[in-house]
Amino acid sequence: MTMDLSFSAEHLAFRREVREWIPGALPPHLAQKAKTGQGFSMDEVMEWHKILHRRGWVAPHWPTQYGGPGFDATRRFILSEELELAGAPTLSPFGLSMVGPLLMQFGNEAQKARFLPTILTGEEVWCQGYSEPNAGSDLASLMVRAEDDGAGNFIVNGQKTWTTYAQYADWIFCLVRTRIGEKKQQGISFLLIDMKTPGVSVRPNLTIGGTHAFCDTFFENAVVPQENVVGPLHGGWTVAKALLGHERTLIAAVGTSRRALAGVKALCRSVHTPSGALLDDPLMRAKIARLDVRLQALQMANYRALAGAELGRAPGPESSILKLVGSEILQQCFELAMEAIGHNGLSWFNEGVVPDEQQGIPSSFCYLRATTIYGGSNEIQKNIIAKWILGLPA
């Protein structure tokens, strides 16, 4: 079957609509931060969440029956790409893109009615409780325990780590061990926990990028109703795998990298050396050109995955290529930016010391070292590619 990688007239019209809407919708204080590449606070992210909700675009992948616009895969991609190109705040994915779609698939009617509306409006913020100090890429080794108290509750004990923005969250979705003594992928359940539950505590960790993005979350005899289990009891591994499969066509973050690379080019025009603008340096031009070619190749691979999605094909192991290459390219964009600003890269958040266009680069460079780890480390992606695409033995 032939794949059409071009956009239809209707999709091009939708791109224009989105592109024209964003400048007027983005509040001036957010637009200024987007212009200078500064990070957004959680309050600012949720402010943008509510603006998108009023427009009907906060959950482009949600069906109309749950309050979404029911966009096709191409419209979802276009909206995401235009928001990335504009530098708009990136919405928290944990409610909208993870637990929300999962509840639609595995949740009962009471769970859908309770949680989906507040996820959509942004009234409740979610975080993810998957990784543990001794269970990261080998997630099936998790040991947070949820024991039946005989009265319709679980008693939860243990620690989760890398719980992004848990200090702001109202709820956390967790993988917990509800039965021991079987194959490690078995006996795991998918549990929703109110962060206000007594015995739940959060300790933010300061990153080298100067943010408190990641946290450790502790459970000490936290009492959680068993009705908060999503999907079958002890069947959480299947639920978790389904969650990780949502919205894989967007994982390449092509729009983010395109914006970052355009920023590098503009930066190199403004930075001058004794021989002229840095962009005139043949070595720097070669580095930018090489990265630009890789980015265009990634964009075409992304379009192929998108075309497949439009034909009803769920993104398969090829999404690992998008994640692997996309995360590397984004890192390399900021490596080039750091090279361009030279000694100004020795600190961050130094407003008034360096030009506006250089503010935020060092912090972003440090934070984005994690792109090749989160969302499934690139080493794991290479294993998936080797086994399921290249057919190499495990």
C-alpha cells in the first residue's frame, strides 16, 4: 500500500488556523519567556492548559465522547508541532496523555466519571509513579508493596523516584506489587493514589539545570481504597505497557528541535568573532548543516509513522527510532548553542549579564541531558530496534 506523506488542503488550512491563533492566545509574559527560551513554572503551564481547554485543543487525542475534539492523527501532529515551534509551555503529559487515555481503555464507568473531567479542565494535576531506586529500566523489579487490609483497602509502603513534579500533583498513578512469588511481571497492579493521603510525602530534588523537576515520593502505611485499581487486580503490567504506547507519533519532538536549531542559527548570526559572524565560520556551518540534515531525515521518518497512523496502523517498534534519534538531535542542538555562547555558558539564569537570546541556554542544556533517559532510555530503544526491526537475537 502506498503511503501519502503530503498534507491535504484541509490539514494545511488547519495548520494556518493554529499558527494564526497562537500569538494572540499566548499571554505576553509567556510569550516573552518563549522568546528567550526560559523555563515555565507549573502555574504558567497550567495557565496555558486552561487557555487550550477553552479553545477545545487541550486534549487533541481525546474522543468527543470524553470532551476532546476527536482530531485525526495528522491534526494532532500539526497542533503539537505548531505549539512546539512557537515555544509554548509544554503541558504535563501525565493526565492528558497517559492516565486519561488509559482510563478510557481500562477504567470502569465510575473511574471515568470521577477523573476524566478534572484532567481535561486542569483542576487536578497528575504525576507518574513507575521508577524506583532499584527499578528503573528494569521496571518489573519494582517493590512498592500494596497489601490487602481485609477491609477494602490497600496499605501501601515503599518509594518511587523520578516522580516528575510530584510536589504539584493532586494524584499519582502507580505500579505497585500486590502479589509476590510469581514471575516478576505478574502480581503488579495499576493503582491511583490521592497525594493528600496520610503517609504520602514528597521530596523534590534539585537538578543541575537549576530546577526541582524530579522528586522522590514515599509511602508509609498509606491507606488506599481498592476501588482505585485500574484494570484487573495483579494485571497492571499489561495496563502499564498500554499506557506507554499512547501518542508515539509525537515522541520525536521535531517541532521542538526545529525551533532549537533555528535558535542556534540566529545565535550564530549575532555572535561575532575576530573574523566575523560565527555563522560564517565554515566549521560551525558544517556542524549546523549536518544536524539540519539529520533533523530533516527524522521529520520524514515521523511523517511515515504519521501516514501509517492515518491508515489505522498503531505505531510499533519504529517509534523507538523516533525517540532515539529525536532525543539525540535535541541534545545536539543545545550542545551547539553552548558552543556558540562560549564562556557565557558557565552559568544560567544570569539575566542582565548575557544577551536575552542566550538566557536559558545553559539551564536547558543541563536539563536536556535527561532526554536520552526518560521515556525509555536510549539503550532500551536500541534493544527494541535490534530485536523487533533488525531481527537480531535477544
